[in-house]
Amino acid sequence: MLLMALARTNDFPDRDLKIADFAKALSHPARVAILKVLAEKKECICGELVADLPLAQSTVSQHLKALKELGLIQGT
């Protein structure tokens, strides 16, 4: 039954799928914490985030990549 539900995501409008993707990205507490730090500092490098959060650099990088792919943050 679960497979059937997953396959039906194509039946939803693109906007609903995009909102679901944003909700999924924000459902992880590390990503929420990263967004809070970035909102306070306006700009930041990964190393500064690592200093502010209880996460390894590689973990922060993975979360930044996910946030960037959804357009929630910008950067290089």
C-alpha cells in the first residue's frame, strides 16, 4: 500500500510537491539551526557554522547542500 501512495505523488500539482520538499528540508533540526545562524549573521562560511553547531564539517556541508538545492540559501 505504501508503494502505491509513493507512486501517486505525480498526481499532485508541482507547487504542492515543492512545498512538501521545503517542509522535508525544514523537518531536520540541524537545518533549522543552520538557517537560524545564517539569518543572524547574514553570511557565513562553513567553518563558522561548524564552530557554532554541534556537527562535523562534513555533516554541515551535506545540510548546506540540501538547503541550497531547494533555494533556501545561496552561496558557493
